[in-house]
Amino acid sequence: MAQPIVEAHDPKHVHTDEAAWLKVVREVAAELASTAVERDRAGGPPRKEVQRLRDAGLLTLLGPKTAGGGGADWRFGVRVAREISRVDGSLGQLLGYHYLNEQFVTLMGTPEQAQRWRTDSVRHRWYWAAVINPRDPDIVVSEVDGELRASGRKTFATGVRIADQLVVNATSAQGRPLPFTVPADRAGIVAHDDWNAIGQRQTESGSVTFSNVLVRPDEVLGPGEPLGPPPPWSTLVTPMIQLLFVNMYVGIALGAFDDARAYTRSTTRPWVFAKVDEARKDPLVIAQYGQLSADLRAATALADRAGDELQAALDKGLALTARERGEAAVGVAAAKVVATQVALSVTSKVFEVMGARATHPKYGFDRRFRDVRTHTLHDPVAYKILEVGDFELNDVVPEFTLYT
Amino acid sequence: MAQPIVEAHDPKHVHTDEAAWLKVVREVAAELASTAVERDRAGGPPRKEVQRLRDAGLLTLLGPKTAGGGGADWRFGVRVAREISRVDGSLGQLLGYHYLNEQFVTLMGTPEQAQRWRTDSVRHRWYWAAVINPRDPDIVVSEVDGELRASGRKTFATGVRIADQLVVNATSAQGRPLPFTVPADRAGIVAHDDWNAIGQRQTESGSVTFSNVLVRPDEVLGPGEPLGPPPPWSTLVTPMIQLLFVNMYVGIALGAFDDARAYTRSTTRPWVFAKVDEARKDPLVIAQYGQLSADLRAATALADRAGDELQAALDKGLALTARERGEAAVGVAAAKVVATQVALSVTSKVFEVMGARATHPKYGFDRRFRDVRTHTLHDPVAYKILEVGDFELNDVVPEFTLYT
Amino acid sequence: MAQPIVEAHDPKHVHTDEAAWLKVVREVAAELASTAVERDRAGGPPRKEVQRLRDAGLLTLLGPKTAGGGGADWRFGVRVAREISRVDGSLGQLLGYHYLNEQFVTLMGTPEQAQRWRTDSVRHRWYWAAVINPRDPDIVVSEVDGELRASGRKTFATGVRIADQLVVNATSAQGRPLPFTVPADRAGIVAHDDWNAIGQRQTESGSVTFSNVLVRPDEVLGPGEPLGPPPPWSTLVTPMIQLLFVNMYVGIALGAFDDARAYTRSTTRPWVFAKVDEARKDPLVIAQYGQLSADLRAATALADRAGDELQAALDKGLALTARERGEAAVGVAAAKVVATQVALSVTSKVFEVMGARATHPKYGFDRRFRDVRTHTLHDPVAYKILEVGDFELNDVVPEFTLYT
Amino acid sequence: MAQPIVEAHDPKHVHTDEAAWLKVVREVAAELASTAVERDRAGGPPRKEVQRLRDAGLLTLLGPKTAGGGGADWRFGVRVAREISRVDGSLGQLLGYHYLNEQFVTLMGTPEQAQRWRTDSVRHRWYWAAVINPRDPDIVVSEVDGELRASGRKTFATGVRIADQLVVNATSAQGRPLPFTVPADRAGIVAHDDWNAIGQRQTESGSVTFSNVLVRPDEVLGPGEPLGPPPPWSTLVTPMIQLLFVNMYVGIALGAFDDARAYTRSTTRPWVFAKVDEARKDPLVIAQYGQLSADLRAATALADRAGDELQAALDKGLALTARERGEAAVGVAAAKVVATQVALSVTSKVFEVMGARATHPKYGFDRRFRDVRTHTLHDPVAYKILEVGDFELNDVVPEFTLYT
């Protein structure tokens, strides 16, 4: 058997138990793979599959070890999301978003809050979703009869229908940031069944409305008073999610490559003018695999490098400077540019090494392209290219926003 | 309103009535456009739409004028198929295949047969399908009790379920070519409802079986005796169908561009970091349109040039030399390489100038990519590239086959 | 022998004597080819070669037939420049610029002036240069002692050192446009020997200074009084020169392809792992030729289409509308985008089908890349892409400038 | 100042003194940069510059620490060659080839020979060249009057004219491999002054002839008797040199990027239609830098990953399996594909962000393209693509040759 084109682990990087975790991840992935095509067709929330992730310990993989979590870092978290994306883009996204959402309490809350919520999260093995989309008006928290009540609507919010706990990026009536966390089943929260896209079809990224939703005082995140601009470290949330995207795209593209290879080996007939008895011996087919692999290896290597650099920034904690934060963000942006371009190319070109019959829907090979094509529009890659260029040419690091 | 990026006609080329025909074609196209997304989703044979083509006179557009047909040449026929593909790839293919299939009787039959069948075709406004796929075993015609009987199976045969008349590329029991034409409802012919692909979903390209099908003596095409190799002119059938493919791809890509432009103008929101109030004023968006248009214009110009050259070859009739036939075929092959690459690129990249919400299935924007991705696998573009290279480097024109 | 990859002529387009002219052009081209590498190395003005063009009647090819010129149109003029560029980029540029410069008197002068100067031009077989570069301050014409005197400097002006007659795009002291034409040897004009670039090395595009240069009243072009904005027809000068650029790039790239093909056939050794006895039988080599040829054919077809459209605009004369002018200009811009991208790619990639020994300077194969790389920077292709995009997306035709 | 786009060092990888060495390398590089354009123009052996490398301790950087060398590994050696290539492709090649040639004694000799020659090499600070080109007939060693005498000719042999010591890949009269090492000034060795290429102009890669050259018994490398196939570890010589190529290309491309950035910042004028007062503020310029940087980062990350993997293989020594050797070689091949494609693209496109005046030869910006274009033809990248594809699709690792 050929080695997978990206190494499972690099001995220099792997914590003692990452190899063991990857083994678990791959077992789960193999199971998910067997139903992925059918679930892509049907859409709808993958509750059973999320439960499978929970049972395998993957929802709590990044939770604090002290509370029984896996204690993995972000670099490894996105690596796991990559492996899951390799068989199922929707579940890769759902798992990766959960990893980030669960950490919002660390980035936005006080240390005490972080400890409390992350401990609870591990203990109850919660799935977290976020209600955050910055392109919609804010959800507003007002004081009503001495209680805090949240109302508003977000067009897109991934995973709310399957979530146990939510983080919400709201503002006070006065326009001050007022993030909070509530159980997903709190009265007044409705996650609508209106997600529909050509790709990432099981991510349940539909709209959600908050109608007079109670927010308890201890659910409000942060010190509760204006504190000036956030420290660079807590703004790493954007490169974190962007790095997740990079790994989702790389993962989906690797999965498309895996599938194509298996199909060419087993099923593709040699072309009528090829002087070979198996398609896999046709030099024109082999050359196409070579180019696809080289591109994937480059995208993977850059994703891993950006991951190492971002993890180093995360590990600096509050000592992280704005410049260091910016350079890590630019590294992630560059990786996203390459991953986007390579993933779009690979998920389309694999058809050329499989042949016409591979377009039968029973194989679901097009879901890879649809998944990448859909999610890479989350924010325009043209603007990521600008970010990288502005850094190189003008020595400018991007400002913190929910896209940069 | 901006001009369409491909001119409707070039004054030097247009026969008196091509402009009038294009007007008709566009009216029909506008109607087909309104239901194309829904029909793509549902699949199934577009009987009503083929009837609409019939009523508009488009099925008989290439029929002899003497019999009441439009008398259009192949160059214009593929031009019409391009316009229909611009709104509906399946119908563009069904119309274009019909144009070719109807002409098989000219290329394979005696002059008398050609005249008879093409006259009947115009008179009855038949839709023609072909049972030909060269990658399956041949359908075999045997003499049984003094009658000719055809039996066999072809995996793919476009349009049989909606056809009135068929041409079949069979062989005798002795392996001699024995093409014939029969009504599609002749007893023993079953067109199976088994077409399923991610694109070109209404082309009804499923399998067909012939079980002891009667072939009347006057339905057998050709002189009925071995005649040595076919004249170059009658082997133009392959560059003809390949030129149709070129125009289908160009048409589908132009349609994707049309749709994207309308959407960007009407619906796309400017990106949060763009310092403009409309997406259409964002230089990064404008630049993407510029590159897509330049590529489409190149593919279109080359398609038209290849069409002019192929038509000139067709117009030479039996005086055409093998070398001339070969050069026209190479020109078509080069056009197919460019059309394939541009169409795959355009139908994917249009999403980047529309934005994330354009992935909602209600728009059906992905059907353009799925259509191109599916049909461009008909035969590998890598081998078309080889054909062109072999001509340029080694001065070799391709041998006649059903792919070259 | 294989056909050249671009047809010499298309029967539908060729005036009676274009085929005869092309024969002449190719004879001259063959002679120029034999010294091109050496002259590229040496640089300096190609006086002998321009004389050869003159003797062959090519300087007067576009001159009025009534005066003894060839009477060719612009479409054919750039076609000739393409053929010359195919062997020598510098001479292609010098010839093409001459064709345009000679016509400035038509576009900027009164009909009487146009007739006078163009007749003189044919009679004396002048080589024309222009002093125009819009990125420098204007040359200023002042009245001194009842005479007009011109002074100023232009950084780049192609061909002045070899010119007989100049057109100058000056302004009056009051800033009013005041174009004029003078003999190149008029006192006070100094063309400096300071052209030096990595490509187009014999174009003599150095600086020129005007020091108190006498301009006779009858040398001033135009009606001599402000007339409001120029008619669209006279602003075709920009698409005319841009179309020339398109044909230069296409010509140089075709020349690179010609040379590579001859070298691969005669000299390239098969790679050690190729299972063939000649490099030209290696499928990986053939495939590269196929892709290069397909790209070149597309660029050529689009160049020709843009030429047809521009000629149609030119043929409308003063009846041409601003919109029609704009659409022809956009067509040329799109052709320039494609020609630029293809020519840069082809002139670099040809080395891969020739092999390492082809880098010996004695072959001069790199001059093709240097020529294209140099001249394609005349104005940024990124802005041509914008022009095309702005037309497609926003239905805006470019304003007349000396770049659009 | 912006960070260089490739990090100087990754804390996890750097041996104690790599950072210190890189400081030295950059000082030397800065000096070499100041004369690189002029030396490229003049060609000829860079004796003074090689002496500068020697004085800085860089010739002995990979020499055994026990003998006073730097003790650096191959991974770091190619990293140093990358930095030198960043200012001067020829010197990067000369230094990198020396690093490999000096190690041939380790790979081909007995342990005693390795120790002896490498110790001598450090002590005398030799520059090593190799006489090896596998596409020429072998140099043959015969016994004459009881002495070994070598005769023959190699078309290309880098650096012989500046070398102190040579390794020669000869055969016995019986065709048995008979590698040896001799001083470069041994009687009968003539390095011809016939290197001439459009790039890598100071590499002195000309021909060399051996006429009856004495080879002393202790200069013959290896055990002196046939031993069966070489162990996988000693065949790492090919991925080692190929990894050097990767780093040369990446280095040259990074240098082109460095130069372009400095030029755009200091010299490029904003385009006439750009609504900015400095070229560096033009979004179309910034976007081009962003894409170039993203591509370079990917090529660099993959080069580094391939380096880590190859070093791991080297570190296994004789325990290395053929499969492990093959996988490391495939990793290097993939990195070479990407580095080749990116370096060709970057060294051409940088002109578009600098503008027309950057084509003046005084800047020498085109030498980057010429250097990459020349050396990337060493062996066809199309065959490297095949190697990668054959591994991925067919699970085949390349056989050991001097190209794979």
C-alpha cells in the first residue's frame, strides 16, 4: 500500500498521544465514510455521527486534561478536523467549529469563567455552536425587569440544531460587546431548518432567532466592563478559524484524491488509444496524478507550517505582540490562498483520471468539489491575497476583525 | 445593456437567414431558461421542450431546403446548439446530437438513401438518436428466416427515449459494418431509464437493448457491399461531433457567465473591506470578470475558426483529401482543448464573483459546472492534446476513429 | 511539412493581393531570421534591415494606392507585423510603429494634409517615427519671432534614429494640443543612443530632445483651432497600436514555437527514461507541444477576430459612434490579455521541449522571452483586464487615452 | 521592515549553531549581491567569491567537526545554498555542488577513505568538483605499466576550473564502476573554458578531458571489488542533489521577489489610471504580490518538509530500507515539481509589479529567470511528475539512477 500523501505525524511534533488519537480518528473516519455519500444526498443534521464523535472522545479532545479532556492544542485540533474532512466535509466542519466555539469562553471570558465552562463542557461532553455571523445585525441584550434578555436573528449559524451549548456574540442596548453562553435549549431560541447549499450539506448552517432569551448573569462572558482593546492573544480567534478552513479544504482535497486513486486502480478502463492494459499504466494518467499530488503536498506542507506558527503564537499567551499575531495571521492567510486554489483544482480534475462513468451520482465524487466550492466562499480569497500582499509589500499586518 | 460577449453574427459569415434563425433560437432559449433549474433537479426526458424545438423549426433547421428544411450548414447548426446550451446544457446536447444523427444517413448511405431519409425526416419533423457507442460490443445483424434481425446492447445512447428514428452502427455476423436506420418504436427496442449522472441530466443517455429487431432491406444504409476504406469526407462525422462538443462547452460557459453577471449586478453585496457601495464597483471583482471574459472570448474565437475550417472541409465533399480532413480535425481538437479548460475554469470561478449565497440550490448555478464536468469526460482531453501535438511536432494527422 | 499553425490566409478575408504580399513578407522574414540572433546580441539600429523592408515595398504597404502604395488596411498591416515579429521582434515593432505613425497624419490632420503627407511618404518611401510618450511632460511649441519653435524631451521614442519623418504630439504654450510633423533631420532634434533593455533590443526606443526646433506652418497637423472632442474614429489610434502589440506578441510566440519544433525534431535527444529513440516520439514531449499549440491557436484566433472588428470600425470612418469605438477597443484589450499571457508562457515553456543544451546563447532562444517580457510592460496587462471586466460587468466602454 | 517571507530558522529544527551560521551566510550573501549583476554579465569563474566562501568557513560547513568542519547536516547545507542562491544563482550552485561532491567519498568510499578525504578536505579547505555527467560515455581507467590511467571526456562538469579536488565516476576497462578522487591539478586533466548558457553563467559547467591521468591506488574509492548492489543509503546521492536543486530554485525565486519588492517600493511609478500616489498602494499591485508570496511560501514549506524527510533518511544510515529511500526521493521529486513551476512563474511575473523601466539591463532582473530557466532543464520536470504519480497511483518507488 502506498503511503498516504501526507504523513500522519512528524516525530518531532507529535505529543505522546497524538499518534494514538489519530488512530481513533481514522477508525471513526472509516465509519463515517461508509455513509457519507448517502448523507450528502439526504442532508439534515448528522446527530448520530456527532454522537459517534462524542463517544470516541473527539468532542472533548481539546478540553482540559484536568477535567478529563484530551488536552490537545489547536494545531492538532485542526489536524483532526482535516482527517474527518477527508471523508466528510460537513462533519469536519462541525467538529472544527465546535473546537473553536468551545474555546471562545477562554478567549472572551475571565480565567474563572474559562475554567468553569470548559470543565463543564468536558464533563457533559457538550457540542458547542456559535451565533456570531458578523454580516448580520447584532443580537441585542437588554435589561428587562432586572433580567438580561437577548433578541435578534442571525442568517447563518453552524450546528445550532445539534448543539448543547451556544456562545453568542451579542451587544448591549448601548452597543457595547456583551458575549454570553447559554444552553441551546434555553426558551426562546429557535434554530431554523433552512440551511440549503450545494455543498457542506450536513453542516446545519441555517438561521437562528433569539426571542427574549434569558441570559443569566454568570453566563455573560468577560469582566463585565469595558477594558479597552482586546489583547492580541484573544484576537487569535480569527486565524484559528481560518486555519481550520485551510485544513478542511486540504482534507477534502486529500479525500478526493484518495477516492480517485482507488477508483482508477479498480475501475477505470484504459483509454482506447492507450497502449496499456490498465488505466494506471497510462503515462498521461500517471502524470496527472503526479501533478495533483505535488500540488496537494505543497498545500499540506504550508498548512502544517501555518499551524506550527499559529500554535507558537497561541502558546505565547498574553505576551503575544500585535505584530506577532499579525504575522501568524498572514501565514494562515497565505495557506488559505494555496489550499483554496489547490482544493478547487484537485476536486475538479480528479474526474479526468477516473473517466466518464465516475460521474454517476452513486459515487458522490462531485460532493468534494461542491463542498470546497461552497465553503471557500465564506470570505473572498481575493481579499486573503490582498492581506498577504499588503504584508509583503507594505509591511502591514491585518487588523483584527472576524475575517482577518 | 452590454453586448453579449460573443457576437451574434459576423456580417461576412451570415447567410441571409441566419440572423432570423438566431432570433428564433433566442426566443426558444429564453423559454427554456425559465424552467432549466427545475428540470435539472428532476431529470427525466424533456419531451415538452423537444417539442418546443420542433415547433420552432429547429429540429429541421439542417434539413434540405427542397424538403422544407432550413438548409443550414453544420457550422451554423453547432452555433445554434451553443445558444441552446447557453441556457440548458442537456437540450443543447440533445439538439446537437440530433443534427448529427440525422446526417448519418448522408455520410453512411447512398445518395438516394440520403435524399429519402432526410426528406422524410423534414416532412415528419423527426427527432433522431444514434446507437453507436464504440466502447461497447457491436450490435449484430443476422439473417433469420430470410429477414435481417439486430440484437445487442449499448451502455450509452443519447436521446433514444425521445427519438422518432434511430441510426445504428451495427455489424453483420461476419463482422462487416452494417449501419441501418429504424423507427424508434420498432418492436424489440428498449431504451432503459437508467441514465444518471451529475450533469447533463436530461440527455437521456441511458442504455438501449435490441432484441431480435427487424431491419428492413431498405433500412440498411450504404451500398450493401464492401467498398474499401470510406472517403475522407464521410469520416468528417468525428470532427463534426467534436465541434458540437466544443460549442456545447462554450455555450454552457457563456451561460454561466451571463448568470453570474446578472447576479453580481443585482444581488451580490460588496465585501466588508471593499470601499465601494456595490459589488460591481470592486476592482477585484471587475478584474475577475475581465479575465473570465478574455478567456471566454479566446475559446469562442477558436471555436468559430474551427467551425469555419470544418465547414470548408465539408463543402469540398468527395474532393476532400485525407490531409485536409486531418487538418480540420486537428483544428477542432485544439478548439476542444481550449473550450474544455476554459469552460471548467469559468463554471467554477463564477462563484467567486457572486459570493457565498449563490450556492443556494434554488439558483442552480452549479449545474453549469456539473454539465461541463460530465460531458468533457466523453473522451479524455489529454488525448486531444496529444493529437494536436502529434500534428505539430510530427506532421501526423489523426486516423479516423469515432473519437478522432 | 506540417502546415504552420496559423493559416497564412483565410479565403474569405484576403484581398486579391494579400497572398502575394505575404509571400514577399516571408521572403524578407527568412532573410531577417538568418541574422536575428546576432543582431539581438549586438543591439543598435537595424538600418540595413529597415532598408530591406523598404526595398521590398513593405514601408509603403499601407500607403494610398493612388500614390503608389500598397493600399493595405490596418488589419493586414498588423498581420504583416506579426509575420516579421515571428522572426525578429524588434523589426516587427519598428515596422508596425511605422505603419501607425504614418497614419497619424490621417487621424490628426485635415483631409488635405493627410493626402499630402501620405503621398509624400509613399513617394519618398519614408520611415516614420513618433514622439509621443504620454508619461513624459509635453513637448511645447511656442511662437518665437513669428516662427513656431518646439522644445522638450521624451524618454522613449521608438525608431527616431532611423526615421525620415516624425510626428510629434506637442502642445502650445497655452496647453492646447498642437501636433505636427517634421523631417527627422530638422536642426535641433537629437535622438540619443540610450535605448537599452533586455528585449526588443534593436527598436531604438531611446530618448529624444527637441531644442528650439523649427515647425513650419504647413507642418502643423489639424485645422489649427480647437474643435471640441475628437470624433471617435480619430481616437481609434489607441486600439490600433494595441492591436499591433497583440500581433507582435502572437508573432514572437509563434516564432518561438517554430524554432522549438525545428530544434526538437533535429537536435533534442530522447530523455534517458523515455522508451523511444527520438525525442519527438515521447508522449510527454508531444503533449507539451499540443498544449502550446492549442494556446497559440486561441490567441491567434482572438487576435484575428479583434482585427476584423477593429477594421470594421475603421471602415465606418466618421460615422463610427463612441460606443462602437469602445466595443472594438474592448475586443482588442481582451485579445491583448490573452496574447500577453500565452506569449509569456510559450516563450518560457519551449525550453522544456528542447532540453538543457538549448540554453546555449548561440541559439538565442531566450530572446523571444526577453522580447515579450519587455514589450508587454508597455502598459500593465492588469489594467487591460480591468477594462474588459468593466465593460462586461458595468457596460462601460473605456475613455479615449493613449493607453485605452 | 517586513519579515523575509521564509523564516530564517524554526526553533524546533535548529542545531545550536545554525542561527550563527545563517548570520555568517547572510553577511557573505550581502557582499556577493553587490557584484552579482556585473559578474552575471561578464561570466567566467568566480574565484574571488569562492575564496570569500572559503574564508567565511562555508566550504567546510559540512565537514566533520572532529577535523574542524562545521558538522552541519545535508538539510542545513541546502538551506545555506538557498540563501546564497537568493543573491547569486551561480554561487549557490557552486557551493551546493561542492557540498555534495565532497560527500561522494563518504557514499562511495570505505569508512577509512571517507574519514581520510573528508579530514583532508577540511584541513585544506578544498573546493570539490565532480566529473560525472551520466549522459556522456564513461571515463575509463586502464592499467598501463602497472599504473592506473584515466582517459575520457565529459561535456558538462560544474566547477572543475575552480576546484582543488575532483571525484570521478569512472569505469574500468571491463566496465566495472571505478570511482576515484584526484587533485584537480593532476597532469592530463584539462577543464575547458567552454561553458556558455543563458543562465547560471558563472558555474563553469564546461567540458573536461582526462588524458592518461594517473590515479594512485589510494585514490580509488570503495572496497575495490564488486559488492553487489549499493545499499539504499549510499544511493541517497540523487535525492540529495535533487533537493539541492529545489533549494536553488526556491532561493533564486525568493531573491527575485526581494529585488522586486525593493524596486516597487522605491522606484515604480503608479500607473496613470491608478488612483493612488504610490505604486505600492495600488490594489492590483498588492494582489500580485500576495499571490506570488503565497506560491513562494508553499514551495518553501514543501522544500523544507522534503529536506526534513531526506535528512531523516540520511540519519538512518545503512539501516535505511529501499522503500524508505524511495519515499524520501518521491518527496524531493514533488518538491522539485513545485519549486520549478513556482520559480519560473515568479521570476517572470516580478516584472509586472515593477514596470517597463525594470527591463534595463543595469538591474539584471532577468538573470533570475535565466538562471532558473537554465538549471531546471538539468533533467525534465515532466519525468519528476511521472515519478510522483507512479508512486501515488502504483505504489512504485523510483529505482536508483543519477536522475532518480
